[in-house]
Amino acid sequence: MDGAFSDDDTDIEYMYLLQMERHGIEPGYEQLAAAWKHHVRDRVWVANRNALTLMHAGYLPPITGHRDYNPNWFQIDPQLVNEIWAVTAPGMTAYATGKSEWAARITSDGFGLEPTIHYAAMFAEAFFEDDVMKIVEAGLECIPAGSQYAECIRDVIAWYKESPDDWQ
């Protein structure tokens, strides 16, 4: 009633699932932008807020996430709201990463897409792989090897191997 307390880290995924039910498993940018404008109001921040503002001004994705239009194109937003594309594609890593990157462009650009791609690969792989290291490495294979994000993941793997019982 009068809208529940919401959180853009999960609400957007529910909205995407609703659009998949209404328009098929691959709704287009126009359908998603219409859904954003209808459903997303308050408690939305950073790149998501900028993308929504652009949609209300008449722009469609992927322009809404492009670095020339969205000043927060590099922020954390897309990796928090695009798991739905991977969990609806169990074991289909290439599809999951491609669709997640596509959807991440609604709010983001450039290196801001890499965490989303990494997470998508890990979610898709985790349906059929139990070894966490293999899951993390499968995600690493899907992002540019020379990127700063890939370097960060490789560092974390190395630190884990040095001290597997000390997460700190």
C-alpha cells in the first residue's frame, strides 16, 4: 500500500523479471526503459538515478549509461541489479555474460561493466560447479585480462592462496 520500502539493488531485478514475463526472455531496451519510468521512483541513486533522469528526458539505453551522458557510468550500480540475467541462464556463461553486459549498459559504460560481467559468469557457472576457485576463475576469463578489475581479482586470489584460513 502506497509502495513498500524499496532498495534499487533488488527492485530493479524484480522489474526485469516482470518484463521477461511480459515480453519474453529478451525484452528490449524500449521495454526496460518504459518499465524504469513506470516503476522506479524513489530510493534510487548514483548511475541508476542518472539513467532514470535521462529516460524521463527521452533518452533510451544504452545512451542512458554512456559515459558522455551519465556522469556516474563507472559506479557500482550495474553489478548489483543484473544477477537476474545470469540466474535465468544456468550454465550458459556466454549468454549470461552477454545479456548482463547488455543490461548493465542501461546505467554504465567502460570498466564499469566488468564487475557485472564477472558476477554473471560466476552465477551461471555456480549452477554446475562447486569449486569456488573455479567459479571465480571462470568469471575472470570473461573480462579483459589487462583490466584493473582483473588485476584486483588476481590479487585477491593470490592473497587467498597465501593465507587460505585468514580472510583478512
